[in-house]
Amino acid sequence: MNTKSQELRSTLFELIQELRDNPKENIRNPDKDFLRNRKLPFDKIIFSLLGMEGNTLSNELLNQWGCSIDTATSAAFVQQRAKILTTAFEKLFHNFVNKTTTDYLFKGYRLLAVDGSDIHIPTNKNDLDSLYEFKDSRKPYNLLHLNALYDLNQHTYEDVIVLRRKLSNECKALTDMVDRSTIKTPAIILADRGYESYNNMAHIQQKGWKF
């Protein structure tokens, strides 16, 4: 492991500890959750989720525990995961970006690209804002829409916004990411037509960026 990756890992670990040490902001029931020494403490849950590769949950856990007989069950993992607020993961992402991002400039500008992608999630007929049903024999499915702001020079993500597909609005997502950006230097944003609007262009120019 090179020095840079060690530094990033140490930074990530420190930020996860900060989340753990502020249970009222990051845990659903801070007075009772994660108080006892369990097989799946707060830190382990976060690291496990960040390290997953798209396999079934049971296989992911077996890989992470080295197929040990002490491997946590899928049910136990899901139960522990539900105790952590989703805002904790958003906070971890933004804190990590702020700690590790530098202003790598191209002719005086940060080069940023924004794009969207649909994410297929388990079917839930009660979640109408993400549900797509058909009158024929095709099975219903649910979608989320991810908007990502990417730094082309550093090859890192600057920001993300995930919404239920039927509630997604790419123009507003870009505006929100621009508003909450901590970038102090001028930037150029590359985007497809889904993010293009007169209001967006004017809004971005007010920040001193180009679109």
C-alpha cells in the first residue's frame, strides 16, 4: 500500500470515528444502539458497506470475514445497518471530499462534469415515487436516479444527489450541488442536455463558474 492510499485510509477511518463519537446525530436510537460490544459495531458496518462489490449480502460478508465461522449473518447485518441514519453516510462523503480534495487546475479552472444514472433497486410496490408498473406481463421495478459531480483532473467525485426516479430533476440537482459546493476557485462544468437550462446557466455564472 503506497503512502497516499494509507493517508486516505487513515483520513476515512478518523472521519468514521467522528461519526461514531456523535451518536445523537448519526444513530436512530443513540441511548441504546451500538452501546454493547457486538460482532457488528458502528465502524465495522460502515467499512463493510463501503467495501462491498455487488455480490449477495451473504457472500459479501463471507468474503469480508474470510469465510470464518464467526461471520455475521445477513439478518444481523441488516438489523445493525438500520440503526444508522442515512444522513451519516452523506456526512461521511462530504467530510471526506472536503478533507482530501485539492484545487487541481487546468488553465486556472477546476474541470467538473455532471451526469445522471438510473439505479435499479429491489421492487417495492409501496414506494410509488420510484415504482414503474406495466399493463402487460412485465414485472414492476423501482428506480433511483443518481446525479454525480465529477472532477476530471483528480478523478474523484465532488458531490452526489440521489432521488427517487419520479422525483428526480436534473436541473435542480445541479443547482443544489453548485449551491453547496465549497470550491473557491473558478470552475467549468460539462453536462448533457438534461442539466441545461437558462436558469442553471445564469445560476452557475453568478458563482463565477462557466457552463
